[in-house]
Amino acid sequence: MPKTVVLNQEGKELHEITLSPEVFGIEPNQQAIFDAIIMQRACMRQGTHDTKGRSEVRGGGRKPWRQKGTGRARQGSTRAPQWRGGGTVFGPTPRSYSYKLNKKVRRLALKSVLSEKVAESNMTVVDALKLAEPKTKAFVQIISNINACNKTLFVVAPDEDFENAFCSMRNIPTMMMLTADGINVYDIVNANKIVFTEAAVKHVEEALG
């Protein structure tokens, strides 16, 4: 069963906890991880691209020349696609790229990436993230104490008092903070290290166990 040490904000070891093997100790399913990331990336697309077809471009109301007798090919409008300034054929129009994966696949992918972080020793657990006041300098000191590397994801429980910690962290461009019910595969994979509070670990285990 996977185990990890709980640190305080000064980086000192407090005690050891056992992680749920159903959440933090499974064999990672790479296909589920891949599918979840592709789905998330697709959902991030704005889909606001747009081109004008021949019915939307300006002009072209008059037939450029008569149908017969000129020796040229028949034309009905100067805004047909083959004309300069004409409409675009089969161009992109606004659409949504989002789609959904099965719930079991999403849960499997989330368990897989969490298990990978534990197996690679890239997950740290702290007792809490509490600051007396919003101060970036104080949070930078916490980062140093717990040896958090560049691109670290902090995960807190929704019912914790983390407002000062979040306000202190948000000025640091390589750090990110999410609540335990908002964690996702893409952000976990994108982070070099994840730092959970002890309450967040329990919250995730209850949700995914």
C-alpha cells in the first residue's frame, strides 16, 4: 500500500499516512490518460473561427455578363468561389469541439495520473496551507521549505481556509492551486509536482475510492 510523509509548512515531517491503493496505487492506464487529455484540450478550443460563404460576402448581385454569345464561361455572380473576393467553399464556421468521455474512463484516467505521481515521488502532502495574511513572500518560503519545484500544482479541500494562500500564490506564474473537487487529468500531467493538503487527500479518496 502506498505511503507518504505529511510535512508542515516549515518542511518538517509530522507523521506518515497510508494512501488509498484504489486511488493512488493502481496500474496507470495510458490509453485512458491520453483520451482524457485529448478531450480536455478539445473542450478548451473556442471554436469561434468563421469564414464567409458566397451568400455572405458583399456584392455580386448582378450577373457579370449575359449567358450566351460572349465566348466566355457562363457566370452568375462575381462572388462565386472562383472569383477574387468571392466566398469560401466549405470554410470553418463557429462550432463547439467539446465532447464527453464515459464517467468510468474519466475516473480511471484521474486515478492513473495520481498513481503515476506517487510512483514517481512527485507528490507531497502537507498538513495545511494557512497564512495569516496574503503575502507572496511567505508562500515562496513555503515552496522552498517543502522543496516544491517549478510548475507545482497545489490541491486543497473545498472546506479549508485557503483564501490567503491562494492570494499569495497567484502572483507566482509557475504555480497553480485547485480545490480537490476541481482536479483534472490535464493540470496534473502538466505539473511537475503536486502538493496535497491532508484534507484534500481524504476528499479525493472519498470521491474516487
